[in-house]
Amino acid sequence: MAEQDATPLPPPPPLPPKLADPVPAIVVGTALWLLALAGVLLFRRDDTVLVWTCLSGGVLGIIGYGIFTWQRSAARRGSRTAQHGQGLE
């Protein structure tokens, strides 16, 4: 009963724009995969599983960044089919 009588908590404050922007995480993650690919090619060239894993991570990061920027530009220009979210302005 006491839980129902309590006043609801206020909503949490919004994240600062610096923390809400996913671009740095995407760029750093992609760069780390490509750096790992370079290290594998230098020191463990014969381990094809590691080569393909690092290559796939780097390529998927590049593709993901492209899709992210494409969606962000569509939202900025007001496309009806764009995904909308915070921090797109």
C-alpha cells in the first residue's frame, strides 16, 4: 500500500549532447577492428579465423557508420521514412 501512495519520481535529466552522440564510439570501434586486423596480418597471418574476424568487424563498422550518417541526414532533411531520435538536429 505504501508504494502506491508515494509520489512518482521525476524523469531523469537528458544526457548531455556529448554523451548522446554515438559517432565517437562507432569511429573508435571501427578503428580498433582495423588496427587489430593490421596486427593480425603482421604477427599471425596464418590464423585465418582472426583475419576474417577482424576484417568483418572493420567492414561492418564502416557499413554501420554509413547507414548511421544516411539515417541522420534523412532525419535532418525531414524525410517521412527516417528514424527519428534525440540528437539528430
